Amino acid sequence: MAAHQPPTGEPDRPRGEIWIGDVARAVAALSVDPADKAVLSRIANLLGMETAAPVRPPSRSGSSEPRPRPRTVPSAPPSSPTPPAQEDPRQRRRDGLAVPLLQPLSAWDSVPRVWSEPALAGPSSRATGERPALQGLLPPHSEAATLRLLVSRLVAEGPVDIERLLGLMGTATVVTELPRQPVRTVRFGVQVIVDLGEGMEPFLRDAMRVLERAAAISGRHGCDVLYFADCPLHRSGPGAAWTWGSYHPPATGTRVLVLSDFGLHLDAAGRLPPRYEEDWRHTAGLIRHNGCSPVALVPAPLDRWPRWLTDLMPALCWDRTTTAAVARSRLP
């Protein structure tokens, strides 16, 4: 009977020979990364294939050049005696220990390692969830002095103004009270009105910082805080929004500090409430009618301010351009 012939186009493969397909099956079975050439070379060596010379692709011209044959692994004859115990070729020596070439990574935990690069720096002592320190919008070197100017007011209680007194005497004016130089005081307290509208949302932490600094300068009992949205005339108060009511000015002589963008964001979005300017003019009139002096911090450049704002009350840019000298020159 004729021997079985392989299909046409498949080369004759004697039993016991190792082919490239065996290497591919070993790579797939061990889940080895095909890009790891070092591991691929070890697998090929373990299977008895030569890896020193590159494998030439089969000739397409039909030449009779002999095809390189892979090295066969000789098998011991069944009648030969058991060979003496030898070192497994799949083992290699490392630091005096026999370590298999192919094994799980967990098996290398007990093998001493020698690192060639220094260790990375340890984690920072600061907690990962800690928020960075807030830097105020005003210049740090003059923030305290600027805020003191904002929450204080001038009173004629300083030393006697000699030049003014001599001028009155030179004109034969009857002096009923000695003229005194103006000095700043915080004894009248301050009322801080904080805008919680949509345009002031990015500056909420900055507003809370100003509140803390104002309370530290004027004292906890001398600092009154009110919250509002857009305009305080109809709805404002010290607590939750549902408790807000109509605005009432503080006691006579109190400084009123307004932290607001005065509708700049609403105006840009086309959602400015009706009578917005009139409501603010009415609010400023109530403050002045009660003998108080309003001043505003606006977190926007001057070219974006509404035209009526500068006529409403003294205002300062809430940014790094406003120093104590600038505040002193613009505040009454």
C-alpha cells in the first residue's frame, strides 16, 4: 500500500523536527509579548532551533537552492541506560541559584535584585487632597493696608491743624472750634455686602478672604455681613436666601464695602434685570442718606465697568494693580 503523502505545497516534515509553528504555539500558550525578542530567542533555544543566523524567506524564483533545515533534537534510544543526573538546560545560574528561564513573575520575588538606577523620590508630605493656599487678588505686600483703607473712614480728630488755624486767624474769622487734621478710624464699624450672583461665582473664595480680613481689622462685633444676588435693594440678608428681605442701611458713620461685579456678566449674556441701574442708584442713595460712605471692589478691568458705576460710588479694581497708594488717592 502506498504511503500517505502530505498535501501539495506542504513540505515534508520528519517526526521529531522543530518548526517555527512550534515556537508560535509556545508563544501563544505562555502569553508572551511577540515584541520581546529576548524571550522569543530563549523559547527558540529551548526548542532546539538555531537563532544565530537569520531565517531566509523561501525563494520565489523556483531555484533549487536547498532550504535550511532546523536542527533536530536527538532522542535517546529506548534501550540505552538512564543517563546520569545533569543540570536542566532550561535552568540558568543566577547569583548561585538555579532559576528557570520561563516562569511566573511571582517566582522571582525571592531572587535578590541589583538595581542599576536610583530609587524615585518618596511621596510629598502634603496630602494629595489638600487644596493649595489661596492667593488674594490684591497685592500681597499691601493687601492689609489696602483693606484697612477700605473698611475705615476719615474723621477730624487728629492733631490741631496749625496751618488752617493760622489762616482763619489771618482773616479775622472767629474760631469757635479748633480745626484738626483728619485721621482714619474703624470704630464706626463696616458693613460688607457680598454679591452671590452668577458673575461672582469665580470669586467666592476671594470674597470670603476679604470678609475674614475685614473682621480681623474692625473686630468681630464691628463687621456686619449681608449677602445678595445682583442688587441688594429688594433681597438681601445675613443668612440663607429664603430669609432675605429689603435692604436697610447700617448705623450712621458706618463704612459700606460692596463686593460685586455690578451685572457685568449678566450684561454680557443679555440677561440684565430691568431697572438694574435704577435699583443700584436707589441703594447708594439710601446708604448716603443715612450718613454712611459706600465703596466698591470690582473684579474686572476699568474698561469693562458700566458707565454709571463711577458716578454711583468710589470703586477700585479688585486685582494686583490696586495698591495702598492707589486706594488712598481714590477713597474719600
